[in-house]
Amino acid sequence: MPSSREIINDLRAQARALDGRHVAGSMMDGVCRSLRRGADELDRLLVELDMLRDYAEIPDSSK
């Protein structure tokens, strides 16, 4: 199973690949924006999760 960081990187890579492109006559701007927003939200949640783990002194099994 991919790590959260790998998923975030994949979303951003897909957004870069589709940026400014047309697919079946439609601009991919909305899709790229959604991919980036999803990556940003996952990144924010990952930081929050790390802070909570540190606070509760729970080891991060993904590191």
C-alpha cells in the first residue's frame, strides 16, 4: 500500500502532467485544481496527524 506521501506526490504529478491540456475537448484546469487541492488537504492532514502522534507519543509506523 502506498504511503500518504507517495499519494500526495502522485496527485501533484498528475496535476502537472494535465496542466494546460485538453482531453476530449475539455480543458483539464478544474481537474488539476481538484488534484492539487486534494494533495494540499492530504498534506495538511498528514502534518496534523504527525503532531497528534507526537503529542500522544505514538510511534509513526510509516517512518
